[in-house]
Amino acid sequence: MKIQIDPHTLMRAEERGTTAGEIRDIIKTGFSIPAKNYRRGKAKVFDFGRKRLGKWYSHKRVEVIYTVQRDKIITITVYVFYGNWKEQT
């Protein structure tokens, strides 16, 4: 299925510390998460191991919210959380 990354998603990705490549990876290999309003969500935890905004984090969890229209996945937005996840589900 084709993945279309919306310009809004790319803008948020840059601000929040993720990439289009990671977004595509999450849609293909991430785990499902709840989403509202007939949307879908997937997430994935990545090793991070560096500082972000002056604080060190071992992981980042990226969540992608998207919709499916016919044969195309269209992203809505992306969220990035920094922290330490013991289990990468």
C-alpha cells in the first residue's frame, strides 16, 4: 500500500525529532495504538542514546496517526516522546 506523508506531518516530524524514513518504518513494522475519529495509529520505540533539548534520553517513542483511503495510507500527524522504555513493544 502506498504511504503518503502529509506536509503537516513532515513539519511536526522535524519539530519533534523524527524523520520521514522513521514514519514509513513505523507504519510498516510498528505496533497498533488507539486513535480517535476512525483514524489508525502505530508506534515504535527507537534507541536514542543522546541529548535532546539539553537532557539525555535512552529511547524515543514515535507515534503516527493516519487514515486509509482506498489503496493509500495518508498520515495525519506524528508524536514523539523521549524517555526510557524497559520493554520495546
